[in-house]
Amino acid sequence: MTGITATEKAKRAAGLAAEKKALDVTVLEIGRVSLITDYFIIMSGSSQRHVQSLADFILEEFKNADIKLLNQAGYREGRWVLLDYSDLVIHIFQEEERKFYNLERLWGNAPKVDKWD
């Protein structure tokens, strides 16, 4: 899938997360406050296996859509998996790690995307 926008990727990833029962999915429009990326998606899984299955599902669906992964970290431990798609960075946490790192507070000046047009 060539030419897909960051917004379309973020919308797709959020939908995939919901499909696999991710907990507390938050989409932040980071590009409004930083040059790091356009969007962060932050979600929780209920266990190591749930975190890994969320990552597996997103990785597979994005691969099938020809959306290229730049980098991935934390999969083996399954406590905080990071998937970097350049203009979209997906963070999949176990709940304890999410509370500890509190990316929503750290990036609190970034607008939340609550609905998609």
C-alpha cells in the first residue's frame, strides 16, 4: 500500500488494536509538538502474551498492506513493545510499565485524537 498517510496508518493501527482487545488505546498527534513522528499510539495488553499478540497482529496486517517497519524493540520481554513506522510509533505496554513511563503525561501537550473524520 503505497502513499498511505500517517493519519491513515494511525487510524488503521487503532482499529487493529481495538479488534484484538487492546486496553485504553490512546492516539496522540505528536507531530504538532515534536519532530519525532506524526503520531504515537499507546495501548496496554493484559499480559506478556497479550502484548506480543497485539504486536504480532499489527506487524502482520501492516506487512500485508506493504507498510514498512523501520524498527522494533522489546518484543521478547513483552513488557513494552515499540513499533516504529517513521511517521507512526506504536507503544504496546503491560499496564504496570505504562503507568511507570506515563507517556501520556510526558507528551501531555500533544493533542489527543478522539475521533476520526
